[in-house]
Amino acid sequence: MGAKRLRIGFTLVELLVVIAIIGILVGLLLPAVQAAREAARRTQCVNHLKQVSLAMHTYHDTFNSFPAMGSRMITAPGRQWHYYSWAMMILPYVEQKNLYDPLVSAAQNNGLPSPWSNWANWNRDLPPYMCPSDIPPPDRSKAPALLNYKACVGDDYLQNHLTPRDSTMPGVENRGIFQPERWIAMAYIKDGTSNTVMLGEMVVGGQPGAIPGGVALNMQTPSPAGCLARIDPINPKMLTPPVQDSSRPVGGRAWYGLPNFSGFCTMIAPNGPSCLYSLDGAEFMGAASSRHPGGANVSMADGSVRFISQTIDTGNAAALDVPSPGNRPSPWGVWGALGSCSGSESIQTP
């Protein structure tokens, strides 16, 4: 009787079955892996926001006020001026003194280069200012320094780019903590530091017309409803033209101190559309936004970080903004009230 021949290896059918089982297991595990990665990125994002908030408080302890959204400084070589953002002013307090010192030296000598120049000190991303959940803009040549955390101008649209000494509207003051050329102390926040938004996330990457991340231009109706009307009815993830192209991505220049690059307002719920009055950097109805599902992180004036749902109450979207609204209660619900620092509302975060 001959010896039995041993079979070594697997048949083709067996191999296909094993591969199919592995594919199914990978398909089941991949969402869990992606969720775990996003959870880690979100935790890091919150930590960065806390670090920036602490820097704001350290600045306040040093100078007895929060920084202005933008500080007007002379530029070189034309001896013109630009607004330089709060993100530049707090650099020593986010462990970036090595970057801050050359800026001070330049300002004290011939003047700072324009925030739009290609100066090497402008062309760098700083980890504390970036949320790892976001994606960079497609054209980084126009976005040399990203800023995912923006200063809150309050529930303001018509005046949020003006200064208190602006010749067209002298004495005008934003409803939020931050405004160009205005430095306020903690005592100015009458609604309570735990009830007032100081900083918030904003997406800076993606397509120019995407929601979030894009900006609709020529929004000259001073109400959230006017901006919400710019949502494309065919594709609700996009804005209707005209939109800001990749030459001026929102949040792409951390050192420019006007709202469309370093601020946001609390008139439209997180992850909603953002709109700009015109291309020249005037009034900006910028919505807080993030890549986290369901909302965006904000820090309050007391330094605490909260997650704000995109379903938060936003009141009457058709209500019109008015010049110099004063201390009226916000018409834009809980979200609007949380943005104002002295609006006579003591509404807490949900």
C-alpha cells in the first residue's frame, strides 16, 4: 500500500474565505479607529484652546486688560499702517517669545512688515493656534499662518470692524470682548465671565465656498437670515456665489487684526454659513465652526472650555442688527446673549 500524500497549504476557496473575513473585520473596525483618532484630535484641540485662553488671562494680568482684536501699527517701508492681531500680542504667553522678540525689534525700528508680506516671521504655523481636526486650505501660499481659534466680537455685524475712535461712527463699541483698538478689563464684562464667550473655533480649510470654511461675499442685509439665505438650496454644504476665493481664506493670516481673519460673531449657530459685507475686510458675520460632529468648542471669559451644539437657540434670525445697539438684550437667543459681554443678559451655556 502506498503512503498517503500530505496536503500542504490552502485551497483557493479557503484563501478567498479568509480574505473576505479579514475584509469584513477591517470594515467593522475602521469606524472605531477613526472615531478614536478624532477623539484624540478633539482632546488636543481643546487643550490648545485652553492654552490660548490661559495666555489671554496672563496678558490681562500683565497689562490689566485683554488685548485688542487688532492694534494699529506703522508698517515699513511705506510708513503706512495695519491692524496686527491679538494672536501676535500673546505670543510670549504661548511659549513663542523667540518669535515675539523679532517682531518687537522690527516695530521699534523701521516698523513691522505688512501682514500681507512674505516676511519669514509671518510664514509659520504655530501648534497652539491650530486644531488638528481641521484640514489646511488648498492654497497655502495665500494662508501662511493658520488661526483656528478666533476672538469673539459678540452679536455684532454692522460695526465689528470699526474702532471706538472711528471717524464714521465715533465711540462705537462692539458687544463682545474684542474690537480693533479697544482694550477692556475683566470688570467691563458685566454679564459675568462664565456667561461670556471669549474665543471660539473656526474652520480655515476646505473649498472656498464650503460650509464650514468658506465665506459668502456681498452680504449687505444686516441679519442672520440674510446670511442663511446664501446656503445653496441644491447643495446645503455649499454657499451660493459670489464667495471668497482661495486668495483670502478665512483664518489664513493669524497676524491680521480684523474680524474676517481673527474674529467671529454669535449671530449664526456653530457650523453655519459665514458671510462678509465686501471683499475689503469690512463687516464679517463669521460663524464658529469645527470638524467635530455636532458643534464647536468655545472658551468663556473665565477660561473654561465648553462645547456648543449647532442646535443652540439663536432667536429671531430675521432680526436686523443696528448701529450702536448698546446694552439691549440680544435678539439672537442664547447664542447671541453668550457673545455679548454687557448686554444685560446672565444666560448660562446650555
